Amino acid sequence: MKRYSMYCNGEWIGEGLATIEVNNPATNEMIATVPLGGKEEASLAVDAANEAFTEWSALSAYERSDYLRKWFNLIKENEMDIARSMTLEQGKPLKEALGEVQYANSFIDWYAEEGKRIYGETIPAVQRNKRLFVHKQPVGVIAAITPWNFPAAMITRKIAPALAAGCTAVIKPAEQTPITALKLAELAEKAGFPKGVINVITGDAKAIGEAWLKDERVRKLTFTGSTEVGKLLMRGSAETVKKVSLELGGHAPVIITKNADLDKAVDGVIAAKFRNAGQTCVCSNRIYVHEGLTEAFTKAFTEKVKDLLVGNGLEDGVIIGPLIDQDAIAKVSKHVHDALEKGATIESGGKRIEGLFYEPTVLSNVTDDMLCMNEETFGPVAPITTFTDEVEVISRANNSPYGLAAYVFTENISEAVRIVEGLEYGIVGLNDGLPSAAQVPFGGFKQSGLGREGGHYGIEEFLEVKYVSMGL
Ligand code: ADP
């Protein structure tokens, strides 16, 4: 069993501190420990990032790109090792973990180039003797707080654009999945990033979070996690008026109209629903099927769900790994019981399996008053309900405080345009269950968050706009 250290100012620190256990959710075995960092280590990391900012931000975008490119290559060479660590601490099947490492690395690849395209502007002045310019500059030290469901991608999606823009970073990974983050830091060290540019602090979330919120030198907070913690961090950021980007909860609706291609809809919903055992913020949570297609869809979908193998993610053929912890199991069980009590029918699954596993579950005859139709289940449960009318289903889909991802399946172009435009969601998968990519903006409407990650939008979040008025 390995005892990990934290990465701060180019050094591995925290040996003397108390530790946090990292457990394998598939076996409940302790696999490693990491230091229980707190306020002091959090501040040391900001000291380091602040010190490093002057030099790092002064490099040319091309020089910073070289570092990112080296990091990208090292991650690529070590992708299987990182994927294995991820499966061990997070539970997702190895193939999926490898997919995440590659997806995570695609942000480094993309932003290594995008940093070279931070363009300014010249604006015509009213007076002949003036020249007006707009420059963009890095915001400064940024703090990233990340969740356990994507232990690599949620870090690189924030850090790659931040570093490319010229910011330096302090990072706190989720307590459940710090090893992936520390492995990325090891490779960043090997890539030769100057000390203090990247710092990873593990430990007491509240203490670390508070230290960074209070610190004026931290100019930007970027967070992915629950809406509850996101609100708390947004409130805390007010004190020092930090910029904030928040990727919070979702409750994705899927609309399958009578003009849908059944095979595309079934495959699309399986992909959107069961990735990471249903533990993603863009997982489909509510499946609205046109009444004319409900029976056929439910039958075809259930047949495929029955083939999804549950087990330890290191075993061949496993598609559904364990859930992250007992609370996750309890929430899924609660949602299924509530649905059954209110009249839903189980088409498949519906039970927990010893350990932290839950059968992939299909529920039909679901109604809008059930918990699973209103709260994020974050587990492998697919609730199917019916609709008759387009306007009605758009309104039901929008009836949520969340607005992250939505999915639409139809082959009719006019219907597609009407529904896509009517949805109050930041991401719409039209006949596509997996819309995420490095080059596109990911983020939500309403209480699903603020700002966007990915694409050219994602780097703007780490830039200040400076307007210069020059008299001749
Ligand atoms: P989840 O419910 O998915 O675990 P959380 O929002 O609790 O989501 O966690 C996301 C990240 O936020 C994790 O890194 C966690 O440690 C961190 N976190 C939780 N509470 C706080 C807090 N009070 N201050 C700062 N970070 C926090």
C-alpha cells in the first residue's frame, strides 16, 4: 500500500501529517493514503503559485505550449497506469477509465494550441488622435476544486486552459480520488513545469476551501461538484470578489419523439445513462418517450440493459462498476423504492448487489411526482415516462432548477429545431448520447452553473480584458 505526498512548490510534502484513506469501491479495500492537508498547506500552495505567476505569465504562449505538449506526451505514454489507478480508486471499468484519461488529455492537447490564439482587438476611436486597444491577460492564481466522478478530466479541463492562458494553479481533488490527480502532478513535474505552476493539495475540503476563498491572491475559483457546495463557494467568493466558474448538478431529460430512429435512441440513451454507472452530471435522468413508441422503446432498451455486466471494473467485459460509496447506494435505493410506491413498474434490475453495486434498472410507468424525476439519482436507474404533445414535453423537460444537458431523438428536422430551441439547457445531444469534447463549450443554464469549460469559451474564463486608450 502506497503512502502518497502532496505536490507543492515543486516538492512532495505532507509526510508528517495525518492521512486520509483511499478505498477501492469495488472491494472495499484500502489502497493508499494521502496527507490530510489543511489551511497551512493550502496557503503554502498559494504562496508558490503566486511566486511562480510572474515568470509563467511572462512566457510566450509558444513556450507555455511546449510544457503542455510535454505533459500531454507523458500522460499518453502512461495512460494505462493512470487508468488502472483510476479504476482502483473510483470504480469505473478499466476501458472507460482509459477513455477518460484520453479525453482528459485531449484538453491539454487542444489548449496547448489554443493558448496561441488569445487575440486582442483594435477599436476605432472617435478622435483622430486616439488609438484604442484591447489586450487579454491571465487572471492570476486560480484554485480548482474537483469531484470524484471524473478524477482526471475535471482537472485537465480546468488546468489546461488556465496554464495556457498564463495562470498558475492550486488544485484540490476529491478525497475519494486523489491518486489520479497526484499521478498527473508527477507527470507535470517530469514535464518540467517550473515549480509552483501546478500544486495539488489533498485533505480537509472545508479548511482548504476556506483558506483559498479568503486569500485575495486567488483571483479565480473553478469548481465542479454538487450545487450545494457550489453555492457555498460562490457565496464565499463574494468576500474577495473572485471570478467563479461552476459546473454543478444536472437532471438531464431525454425526449424521444414519434419520429425517432429507435436504434439510435436506444443506443444513445444507454450511452448517456450508464456511463460511469450513471454517476455523471450529464447522465439522462428522465426519459420521455412519445406514447406511440413507448412499448417498442421500453422493450428494445430493456433487452440491451439486461446485457450490461456489473462487477469489478478491472475484470474483462464489465460495463457497470460499483457506486462510489454507501450514500450513493442509499440514494439510488431510495429513488427506486419511491418510484415503486408511487406506481412505477420494474422492467429490469431494481436491486442492490452485495458491496457497492446496483443492478442497471429500467423503470416504466414513471410519473413526474417521483423523486427520480426531480432529483439527481447519480446511479444506474433509467425512468421511462410517456408524452403526447411537443409543447407539453418541452415544458416538462424544462420544469427543473437544473439546465445542464438534454437529449433529443428525432429524424424530423423541423421538430428537432423546435425542441432544441425550446430547451433551457446548456448542452443538447441531438441524436447523440455523448456530446462532450475538448473543443466545445460545456456548462449549464440555471442552477447547473456559471461559465463554460472547453473550446475557445473555456480559456476566456481565465483571462482578464484590459482596454488601453492611447493618445497620440
Ligand atoms: P459530491 O457530492 O459529488 O461528492 P461535492 O460538491 O461534495 O460533490 O464535492 C466536490 C468537491 O468539492 C470535492 O473535491 C470536495 O472535497 C469539495 N468540497 C466539498 N465540500 C467543500 C467545502 N465546504 N469547501 C470546499 N470544497 C468542498
